[in-house]
Amino acid sequence: MENKRSDEVETLKTKFFSVWYNVKYSWALKSKTPFSRNSPVFLLGKCYHFKAADDDSVAEACCEASDEDSVMGNTEAFRNDFASRVWLTYREKIPPLPSSTLTSDCGWGCMLRAGQMMLAQALILHFLGRDWIWSEAMSLQPLDTETWTTTAARRLVASLQSSPRSSDEGSQPTHQAQARGSAEEADAHLKEMYHRTLVSWFGDSPSAQLGLHSLVRMGLTMGKQAGDYYGPAVVAYILRKAVEEAMDPGLAGITTYVSQDCTVYSADVIDSHRAPRAGQASAERSDAPPSPQSDQPVSASSLSDSRAVVILVPVRLGMEKTNPDYFNFAKRMLSLEYCIGIIGGNLKQACYFVGFQDDSLIYMDPHYCQSFVDVSTSDFPLQSYHCPSPKKMPFSKMDPSCTIGFYSRSANDYERISQELSKVLQPSAREKYPVFTFMQGHGRDYDLSAGLTSEKREWSFIRDPRRTVTTTGDFVLL
């Protein structure tokens, strides 16, 4: 009887918090984000310039401004690029999460969502290349008026499909032009197929390979429950475990490495590039999506002896607050095309940092409640997985504990990346120590135990459930 009563109370609490979080995160109006016309904007390694149409003294313009004449330069290119990144947010009315009655991650799942977005960027680089732009990026509507829901997204899809399209038949009568058009259409169709498959891996269902249910299930083995706060270091290990255990053949050609104590051991990364994943099919399988070299897809067989590696580095950029000496370091990281961003946040508000302008970070915000989308259908709406509205945060508000991600396509690629980063990581006169380092050899070649078992050492940052006093947003390596 007591157990039944306890379950009923838990169910009522779940429903109450679901309603509260739905109101809190669904109805807040999103203000437009100001960008300077005079300073470059960096987005995951690409640089954009917004130039004023005249020489007046107006210093700021909105990236979403309806008056396109107010901002010149490649503003549209930036908007397309940003809107093409995969955006993963709170969802409601999802199937119950493992070992829980929760049907939403509102209020607690933001760091898991940020981690998903960073991993999604790695998969975009892997399958589509950095120059890929979603064809419907510019059709996204601002978030000022209504919450994206499945119904709203489908309405937009229907309106786009029903809109008349101009026909170019007859404008290029030669067979060569027709062949070129057919090849371009086939390439666009193939990339859209990769795009849709990639998004489906992050769906909110128990079967989704990299979805919230999978991440929560991985977290259970590390002492984390659905409804707990997850720090960026914990999420790094959860992502690694999720990728390792993913059985979809499309994910056979990629794996994940997490640094130990702010040290990347080169031999371990190279082994990850070359060794087949335990229990996973080979990347040679004909049904596995091919990975591109540069920005062009290639056959999977050419990568049969190598896997791409997502390198995740949990770091700390200060004590209670981010040390201003590390602002330039964060900028240097986000200026690299093989950097897949930074997950961190402000207090318990996690977000995904993708770029910067001057002394402000540009980020994607998961704190927006959207309705469940069934990604198992062949034509599920994609609009709610892309954000039209970039947001900015001063570097000074960034929590010091974060995880930086990098994408390395091959062992040769890693050699180049490690050499470049080793130069970038050289501390300046103001920085006493590098944020993280590269070491030759394997981690096992060094005495990392210090009297502890490797398992306890590896998970030493997990929050003790008996501890009632939390540190800065539980983003801290203890």
C-alpha cells in the first residue's frame, strides 16, 4: 500500500513539474540578438563580417533584422550556417525515461542536450562536411511568436511543398546541362538523406541510438538519474559510452575519446582511429553511410582501415569564475574548423558554445520546450531541429568548467591537429599553465592511479548522492 501511494505521489509530482516547465520554457519570448557591424564573427572555425551600408555611427545591428539593407556583407551566409547546425532542446510528451516516470527533460536535461548538439556537429563534419548548408535554413521563422510543435512544423512543411516552383526546363537544352542538373539533384538528395538520418539518431525514443533515453540509460551506470543535473565532464563520458554501444552501421566509422586529467594521450587516440570497435560492424558494410573527404562523400571501403575520432577534453578555466586570461584561449579554440564547439554554461543553465564576436560567446540554447517528434517516420518535420536565432553571452558569465570537442578524421589528421593545438596551447605570459596538454604514448604508460583504481579515478567527478551542498552548477571536477 505504501509503495502504491509513493508511486502516486511521484506521478503527481512528475505531472506538476511537467506543466510548470512547459509554461516556463515554452512561452518566454525570444529577444533579438545584437551583433556589431565592425567586428568579425566566428562560427565553428568560419569567419563572417557584417559591414554597414554607410559610414554612420550606428554600431549594432540585429542578425535577424527584417530590414536587410541595414546590414551588408555576408550576413545571410552566417544566418544560413548557424541555422544549419542541429539544435536539440527540451522536449515534452516523450516516452518515459529509463528507471523513471518522467516524460520530459525540462529543467534538468540541458547539459545532455548541449552534448548531443556537439556530437551532432561532429557527425555533420563526418558525413556532410563543414561547408554543408541545409537547403531550408532561410525558411525558418523567428522564435518570437510561438513554440515550435509538430503541428506547426508540419504546417510550414506543407506550405513550402505547396508553393509553386519555377521550372527551368528548356533553359539548358544540352545533354551536358541535364546531366549536371541530375548529378546536383542526386547529390542534394543524398546529403538530405544523411541529414535526416543524423537527426533521427538523436530522437526522443528508446530506440534512438544517441537520443535522450540512451544517454539517460548510460548515466544510470555512472550514478546519475533522470532529473539529476549533469556536468560537462560527466556528459563527455556518457557520449563516449553511447557512441561505443551504438549498433547502427552508419556509426561504425566513428568513435569517441575522452582525455584523462586534461591530458590527451596520442597513442590512445591513434589506436582509436585504427582499432575496430568491439561488437560493432565494420565500416566496410555496404549499408553504412559513407563518410566524406573534405566536403564530398566517398565510399565506405576507402575508410575500412580507419575510424574518425571525436576527442572530448573536459577542462577548467578558473576557480569560481572563468579566468579572463582564458578568454583568448576559448576564442582560439572556436576559430578552428575541426573544433566542434564547447559545452558549458552559466550556473545550472547549460548551453552549446559555437562561436564568438568580440568578448561575447555565441551559443545555441537548449532551454526551449518543444513537443515530441516521432523520428521513426520517413517524413518527420526537421524544422524544430534547427534554430534561426543565435544568442550571445559575455565571456565573463561563462562557467569555468566545460568540455571542448574536436573532430579528427584519421590518424594523419590527428597528427596535424595535435601539432597545431600544441602550439596554440603554449601558455602566454599571463597564463601559467596550458589548459590541456598532449602526451606521447598511452595513458597506461603513466602512473594515473595514485593509489586509486582506474574506475574510481575516471569517475571521480560524479556527484555523491549523499552530498547536499552543490558547487557551481555541478559543472565542477571534484
